[in-house]
Amino acid sequence: MDPLTIGITLAAKYAPDIIRYFSGDKAGDVASKVIDIAQVVTGTATPDEAAAALELDPVKAIEFRTAVMADEQVIEQMYLADTQSARNRD
């Protein structure tokens, strides 16, 4: 599965509050950040392994959601930078 799809799937399932950041040119960056967080929390090497680990371990799923919430400011800054660059262009 491609990183954008995995990132959106993880966010939708475990941290739906951040779905709004998956738009524009930075959607891939947001997905990568979400995947990175999942891999760190689960201790896995690939996005697919991280998704599977979160599915199997509810404690890890809660840790993932907590970590995403902690990094939400970084994710929001990526989104706002994309929005700002679009406004500057127009």
C-alpha cells in the first residue's frame, strides 16, 4: 500500500481529528509524519508492519493517538505552510 493511503487509514482509524490536514500538496508529508509516529510507537520497520501492530495491540493504538496529539502542532504547521503558499501564489 502507498504511504498516503496508509497514513490516511491510520489517521482515520486512530486519530480522526487530524484528517483535515490531509489535503493539498503537503498531504504526503502529513502521511509520512503519521507513519513515522506509528513506526516509532510500535517499533516496526515498515508502514504495513506499524499498521498491523496497531491493529493487534490496543495499548499501542492509544500510545499512537497520544503521540499524534503531541505532534499535532507540527502536522498543523505543515498544513498551514501549504495553505499559505497557495495564497501567496494566487
